[in-house]
Amino acid sequence: MNILKATFLAALASCVALPAAASPAFDAFQKICGDTHTDFAAVKAALGGAGWTTTEVLPTNMEGVTPTEGIARTSTVGNERVSIYAWQGMKGQFHLTACTARVTQFQLGQAIGDAKTWLGFPPETDAKGKSTWRYGLTNGAWTAVKQADFQAAAGAGGLYFFNVFADHGEVVLDLLMIKS
């Protein structure tokens, strides 16, 4: 290959935009909450790793749900303080597991962008500073689930509700899984 062609290809490659890397805090959330599919035992094991220290458990505000077990840990990830609260419980015939990260020094826009990249599709709703995804696992990939299909998703691999929003100077990544 001649030098002119090689220079042109190098210049062209530098112009191609690569997707931005997820923030370290989102990576921690994804590893602990998302990649475990909010399986409580797996979340608990992930939070047992180095660098995570015990913090105060936050109560759930879900009506009719009393958690049977919960865990709360905090860590500094990059420049961000990440606190993760997870619990499992029952509501009627449904088993619920929640995994919530509260992150300081994190921009809401970055968190929403990281979530879109992770899930591979835009949120179902994106209004008033809150983005919401409702999804399930289909053939190994996350796919959006419409309300008419909630029961089927809960009976299969699980129905997931994922909210990203700002609260009191922190970004909240809130993942709830429902299984029947």
C-alpha cells in the first residue's frame, strides 16, 4: 500500500466516531444489578467483592411488599460514590427483586445514554427528567415489553422495570424484576 493511501485511511479512521464508553459507575451498576438479572443471590455475591462497604439499608416504598432480605453497600468507583440497595420479597404470586444504585458526581444525560447503549433500545418513556424501560429477555437479548405482554414476560424470564432519574443531587438507576 502506498503512503498516500495509508495516510488517507488513517485520517478516515480517526474521523469515525466510536461509541462513548460507559461511566465507571454505570459499569458497576450493570455488573452488579443488570448482568445478574437482579438475581438476589448473585447481587449479594457481587456486593461481597473488594471495595464494597456496608451502608444503611433503605426501606422499599412499594405498597404491599415486605422485603424478605436486603443488602446495602457503597463504594467509590472512579470519581463517583455508588451506593447499591437490593432486596427481594413477594407480592401475592409475584417474586420481586430490586437493585438500585444512587450515584454522586454523575450526569443524568450520561446515565441515560449508558442505559440506551446497554439495553440496545430507547426508553419507553422519557419525560420530566425520568427515563423508563420495561423489558424482558428474549433469545438472549433485552427486548421492550408492552403492557399487554407483562404477564407473559413475568411468567417467562422475568419482567423488568428500569428507571433512570435525578434525585437530590444523585442519579438513581432503579431496576425491578418481577417473576410469577
